[in-house]
Amino acid sequence: MKLLEDMILERGKVLPGHVLKVDSFLNHQIDVKLLRAMADELYSVFANDGVTKILTVEASGIAIATMVADRFNVPMVFAKKHKTSNVVGDVYSVPVHSYTHNRDYTIIVSKSYLNSNDVVLLIDDFLANGCALRGLIKLVEDAGAKVAGAGIAIEKGFQEGGKSLRADGYKIASMAIVESMSDTSLTFRKND
């Protein structure tokens, strides 16, 4: 998606450790026009897949997932990284490793919000090694629901997550795929 790629080039910053900082428009301060365009694009990719729920992990995926859920006119659910006192009853849970924070979390979703009738579209801001998406897939499978696929804002194509998930048969739609990244430059994968 050219709009997202242009914003990354103009406003993104590459930090040491292959960290791409896009908090001025994607995951701290939110450019709503960009999110609306991404939601429209993801709708065009997944419109015929019978999506009944949108699922993401807190916190950075929530804004994107909300806009996508609005476009699909379905509920959005987010997996919490901590069980809080307002989460009562049974939950689906799975451990995941966060690349960005270099720590493990156990993500949870109340069993009230996912069931075997659901067709779930997973949404996240980044796809690097795929741990978060694999965790979300496990939650969906534990609920007996079906994964429609995953919509990703930015995929780090030089890491194995997207390649591995696609090899396993998952439909992955990334709005921008960063092919390579250094302290001074980044390049995008060209669409085939």
C-alpha cells in the first residue's frame, strides 16, 4: 500500500536492533485516514471469507482492528496480556513472546467472546517472527473457530514469520512489507 509505504519513509525511524518506529502515525499517535484506507484494503482482500470477528493483541493492534471491525460490521475482540479483575469466568490462554519488548506474555480471551461458529480475521500492526499471530491462531483453534487469515500493517519480510505462516497455508495480507532495513535505509518488497 503506497500510502503506508510513503508514511514509513517520511515519518518512520529505524532504531538499532531492526526496530521500526512508526508511533507518529500508527501505534501511538494514530492517522485515522491511513487506518481507514488499510481497513478498506483488508476488506477487499477478506470480504468473501465470512468474517464474523476481528481479533488482535493489546495494545498496538487495537486501533487498526477497530477500524477493520467497523468496515466489516463485526465485533472486535482483543487478547489481553494480563488477566485483570474484570475478566471473569473461563478464558482461552496461550503464551507468546514479544519481539518488540523481548519478553513473554500469556495472552487471554474470555470464552464468552470466541466460539466455534466464528470465522476470525487476525489483525496486528507488525509481523516479524510470527509469535503473536501464532498465539492468536492457537486461541482461535482452542475456541473451535476458523481463522480467515491475518491483516498486517507492516511485515518485516527479512524475518521468518510471514514466510512460515504462509507456508502453513494461512492467508496473510500485509499492507507494507519491509524487505531490508539498516540504520540508514529501508526497502520494500515489490508487489508481484
